[in-house]
Amino acid sequence: MILGGIALLIFGINYLKGLDLLQRRNIYYAIYNDVSGINDASPVIFHGYKVGQVVGNELMSDGSGRIVVKFQIDEDRLRITRDTRAEIFSADLFSRAVRIELGTGEPADRGDTLRSVNEMSPTESVTQQIDPLKRKAEGMLASVDSVLTSLQLILNENARGDIDASFANLRGTLESIRATAQRLDALMAKESATISSVLGNIDKFSGNLAAHNDEIGHIISNLDSASAAIANGRLERTMANLEGTSAQLKAALDDLQKGHGTLGKLMKDDSLYNNLTAASHELDVLLEDLHTNPNRYIHLSVFGKKDKLPKLSESDIERIQQAYQKQQEKK
């Protein structure tokens, strides 16, 4: 009776824990660094369906500080493989459970150690996300404090006076712009008729251009024809002729500079000029002598009297003086 009562007590305690001692037990193990929220009777879940529960956990004997979790799979139809993962996850905000993710490898034996994965708890996840924000907020607060300190140093009485003066100047500038805009509006209202007339003239001019579009096209065609004629070689031939004429003119000028030909000799030889000068001088003397002594060249005897002796002209006197000077130089 005592042994029966003890057995019944053990059976009842395990039944309350969710363990059925009459059912064949499939026990597996997983090793974790942290089992926060996992205790005896924590559920083992597969796709949201409870397939077992945790039946115990203890520290490993190697001194590594890792924890071995022992759990029971009650569902024989679930094919547990050697690469199946046992992941600790947050079932809700207040409890955690073990989630089974089946693998594709060889079937696992009872008592095998499965691969373990530990998902962060909601508190850890929130803390991990909030910590960067906290650090950024602290940095921003430090920056804001520095800015406020700088503003307090900058915004002294003189600076505030300068800022007030700047705003006053800005207000005056805006008033000037407003007055200018009003005058511009008045001018536009006054000259609206003129502006309309100008726009009308522009419209007429555009109409005239459109009306004479054909003539403008003919002019452009003529320009194209002239351009084509120039491109066909007429201008080139004209330039060639001009170049030949220029070469001939240059050759003629070179001959003149060298004294070739009659014009060249006239330009380069002074003898002709000297002869012409001497001949002109003798002609002047002859004409003067003819004027002074016409009877020397024309003999008229009306009454049979002899002509008077010829008179000395100025040229005769000049020749006599020159002959005398030459004779004196020889002495």
C-alpha cells in the first residue's frame, strides 16, 4: 500500500507537470549560453503546435558555464533529424518556449543533442534598439547644450543691438521693394495700351513673316545657288587670275627697280634727266636770244641798209661770265 501510494503520488505530480509516465518518452538535449525564461514544463512548439515540454536543465560539468536543456517530444509522428534546431524564443511578452525547426538530414536517436539557437527576448531586442537611440539622444543633447552656450556668448547686448538694427534695415528694404512693386504696377496699368500696341506690332510682324515665307525661301535658295557657284570653282578661278595678275605686276615692278626697259632706265639713269634739263636750259637761252636779237636769225632789209649790230642778251652775258670764271680758275 505504501509503495502504491508513493507510485500514485509520483504519477500525479508528473501528470500535473504534463508528463505521462505510461507513454514512451522521446528525450532530446540542447546546449545554450543563456536560458532566461526557460524552466521545467516550458512548452516545446512546432509551427504553433505543442509537441512536448522541457523536463529539466542543468550546468555542464566541463566548467564552460553553458546550460544543458532536456526536453521531451510527445509527438511520435514528428520526424526529428540530426540537423533539427531547438530555438529558444519569446512565445509572448511574459514567457519563453522552445521552437522546433526540422532539418533534412538523417533521423536523430533518442538522447541526441540537437542544434541550439537562442533568440533575443523582447526586452533584449527593445534594449538593443533603444541603446543606439539613447546614445544619439545624449549626443544631440550635448550638441544642443553647446549651441545654447554659444548663443548665450554671442547674444550679448551689442549683438542683440546689431540684430535689431539688421531687422530694421531688412524691414526698410522690404518696404522699398513694396513701394517699387506698387510703382511698377501703376506703370504697367498706365502703359498697358502701349504694351498692347507693341505686342500687336509684333504679331503683325510675325504675320508678315509668315505671309512672305515663300519669298524668304526664294532668297535663301538664291543664297544657296550663289554658295554652290562659289563652291563649283568660280571663286577659285577668279582668285587664280588675281594671283597671276599680281605676279605679273610684281615682275614688272621688279624690272622697273632693276632699271630694265625704257621706264626702268628713266627711273634709274639720271643722264636723260640731265640732258633734258640742259636742253631745256639751252632752249630758254635760245628763246631769250631770239627775243633780244631777232635780226640775228631773221634778216630783213627794206631800204637796203645794213642791220645794226646784235645786242647782248642776258644769256650771252651769263655765258661770258661763266667763261671768264673758268679762265680765272685755270690761272
